[in-house]
Amino acid sequence: MSTEQIPKQFSGYAALSEEEGKKLDVEPYSFTPKTWSEDDVTLKITHCGICGSCIHTLTNGWPFPTKYPAICGHEVVGIVVEAGSNTRHKVGDRVGVGAQSISCGECRECKAGKEPYCLKMGGTYQGIFEDGTMAQGGYSNYMRTKGAFAVPIPSVLKSEVAAPLLCAGITTYSPLKRFGASPGKKVGVLGIGGLGHLGLMFSKALGADTYALSSSNGKLDDVVKMGIPKENYISYSNPQEVIGAHRGSFDLIISTSSGKGMPLESLFFELLAPEGVFCLLGMPEEKFPAMFGQAFAMKGIQLAGSMIGGPRQIEEMLNFAADNGVKPWVEVKPMHQASQALKEVHAGRPRYRYVLANPDFS
């Protein structure tokens, strides 16, 4: 047990209503955390990354309605100040919490380390704990959550670097591992942003022949600095030229983009090799375009989806990042500037991840 005085109410930056959320206006808000159990940990939050999911949630853009007041943030790094006896943690540990904090722990998926696909999966924000409390996210001073979803952070990773790995990192690492990114495989990363830049780094570190797919040449210099050869940068502003050069050659394309009008069938399916995979990571707010089944059957290609990863895979990913020098490009902002930072993320300004820091740690 910590000697630190843990407040009965925690505080963070919340959208109090849908109207405020759509403007990305968040303001100080106090809330009562979940009832303590010996399965829990309480964290003093030091850092929290801003994810695109936060924008979709605050603005109520996704198909499942947002519950307000809403504190977002699921790239959380903090120090354990309270550790339940049923957890592996101790006071003083530095841990990370990603996008999931709730699962049943008993089903086939949970036992296989695939907790994100548990039917009782609950988010680090908006999830509902067993006592009926709604989980609030990491734009806060403290967090109480299930110890099973708090993952140790390797000592060589700075907290502001570790934070984006907890969502953006695992979101890209998991499908790359699942679909066999490795030497001899040609992998494309579509969309060079918070997820995409980490997708490039992980794919390269896994040994795949890695390509950046972008709608313009605007990020070419950055991609080269990330270790991707200049000739592996593909601007698809001229689709027919791209098809001519790369048709039927990609084993895997992971899509971190959720933009409207994506040329899925006319371009990206054309780039896939027979039995290739197009894996969707970016979650659009609109439905997919209708298409004939022949688009898949004629080459045996797959249209797949992927979420995050379970705690075991997150820990594996963090250790892999530490061992292979995978480090997101981050800019640290004070926690009290959350509203302005969210608006800048929505405008596409970060290169490539904003991380909010609490006062003692900025």
C-alpha cells in the first residue's frame, strides 16, 4: 500500500456533453473511481497520448453512442500508488494501460491472450466495470483499473515515448505479427500518421520489405528519416502509374487511414499479391463501399480487420520496441492544454503523436 494520500475523487479533462465534445472542448471534471478490489491498481498518471479514437469518441462519431461526461485517453503511463494483492504489481512500478481495461478473463479468447475479442471487452474509457462505474480515461491525475491490463514498461523507454506504443504501437504491431511481416514479405503501410509511422518502424524492424503508401509526397522526408528507402515511398496520386509498377506484389497492406473515398477495389486490391491481405486498422465513421465477391475470390485475397492486442502481446511489443529502437515521434504538451491539443490532432498537425503530461512530469 502506498504512503501517498490517494484522493476519493479523481479529476481530469472531460467533454461534459455531446455539444462540447463536437467542439473538442474539455474542461476540469471530478469523478469517483471504481470500487477498489484486490484485482485493481491505482496509478498516478504521468503521461497520456492522444489517439484518433479520442476524437471519434468525444464527437460521438462512431456507431456506438458516447456516454457523457467523457474523459478520453488510452495511452496511459503512470506510477502504481496502490496495488491489489491479486495483481503482479507493487507500489512504485511504472506501468502502461492501453485501450482495454475489462474482459471476462475466462473465455477462449481471454485464455489465448486475445482479450480484445472477448465478448465482454470494455475500454479504458467508456467501459463499464463490474460495480457499474464507467471507466474514465487518462486525461486525468489518477486512474484505477484492473491490474491485469497494466503492463510493465521497459526501463529504456521514456514515459512519453512509451505512451503512444500502448495503442498506436500495438494496433500496428499486432496485425504485422498475425499476418507474417518478416524477411521476404512485401508490406505496405497506408497512411503516415500516428499509427502509420509506427507501422513503418515495426514492419522494418520485423525484417519486411516495407513501403509507405500516401496520397501525396508531403511526408517523404520524414519517412526517409524513419529508415524507409526513398524508392519505397509510394504516392498514389496517379493510381495507374502505381498499379503499373506494383500490381500483384504486396503480401500485406495495413491501412491506418479512415478517409472517405479510399480507392480500395480500384487500387489497393490491385496491389495485393494472390492470397494477399488488406487489413483495416483505421476505423471510418461511414460504411464500407459495396463491392462484388469476385473482388476477393479471383485472387483469393482477404479483407481483414484488427484491433489492439492483449496484455501479453503489449508487453512483447514494448520489449521488441525497446530492443529494436522503435520510438514514436512525439511532442509533449501540458495536460491542461488538452482542448487545444485535441483540436490540433483533429486538424492533422502532429508529427506524429501528441502526448499530454501532468504538471510534475512535463
